[in-house]
Amino acid sequence: MARMTLLAIDTTGEHCTAALRLADGRDFVRSESIGRGHAERLAPMVEAVLADAGIAASELSRIGVTTGPGSFAGTRVGVAFARGLALACSAQCLGLSNLAVLAQQAGPCPALAVLHDAKRGEVILQVWIDGEAGLAERCPVSGIAERLAQMGLSHCAVTGSGSIHLPPGFEELGVTELDPRVMLAMTADLSPADCPPSPFYARPPDAKLPGGLSPT
């Protein structure tokens, strides 16, 4: 496979991140903990990281964007920006599941559960067995241990923001922040056809459009 120029962005949480990998393997990363305001910071941050590398946006081969679960507004900002930039630059665009990024960061595990704290007494749970991913599912905090036991994973490794809700007895890996370089590696390795840049929301939005419709 020819070497590509990659951009990976994340706006799903506290951080606003833009990471660039050139075809020669050099990385350039800009990341700020901002909480809110991703819509205002993302474009200038991408512009800055491109300037750091001395390239134009038109030279991008692929753009990877985190799709959640995470902040509803932040996720929409990142996905919309990535899609628009990819269209303008004739680059491929693909979505990176936050749960999959955290699983990749955790490293090889016979059994791994990644849990996102969805608030309101719920988590989003996804399990990897020998590197194979199961389906992500919503689970009440009070039922996490029971659900893992049903899958035969009473003492598996766990990570992600929702792992704080588990009782003792699990191997807590403590990975909660997304690594920009792992995002870049996944942008290179994954197939855009298999990973569309579509938001993955922890729950439907509270806001409604006129007529009672939910935003998509």
C-alpha cells in the first residue's frame, strides 16, 4: 500500500485534537483541553497542524474522525467538519469508534470490556474476545457486573470512563483518553468502506426539531 498523508480529529470529549501523519512517518499533533467550543477551535487547529507540517489540505489522503460515544454536540462538529474537508480535498473519510480506539490502546487482551460512562445511570459496553469485537450495547450501571458474568467475563480486563462503576475484582487498565497516534494508525489501517463517518450517540438528543423530530 502506498504511504498516505493522514489527518485524525477528535472533538467528542474535553479535548479538541488534530493529528497529522505525513507519508514519511512524521507526526504533528495539536490538542487542547477546552471542554466546550470545539466548533470554534477545530478549523484553526487543523489549519495550524497543516502549517506545522508545511503541507496543504489538498495533500491529505485520508481523514479519520472519532464518532463517539461522547459529547452529542462535539461529535456532530467533528463528523461534519471531517466530511466537509474530505469532500473539498478529495480525501477518503472514515469513522473511528471511541470504544475501538480505547481497545486498541489497551493492547492485546484475551478478554476486554470497554465501558463509556453515558451518565444517567448507564454505560455503553463493548467487549473484545481475542481481538474480535462484540456489539456495543447500553447497560444500566447496576447491571454491568451481571452482564459481564452472563458473557463469562467476571474477571476480565476493563477500561474506559465507565469502568469506575465496576466493583472490585476486575483488571482496571485505566485508559480513558484517546491517543492521537493510535487514531492515526487506525485511520491508515481501517477500510473506509467498513467504517463510515456516522455519529454513534450514547443516547438520543434531548432537543427536538420542529414537529418533534430528532436530529440525525
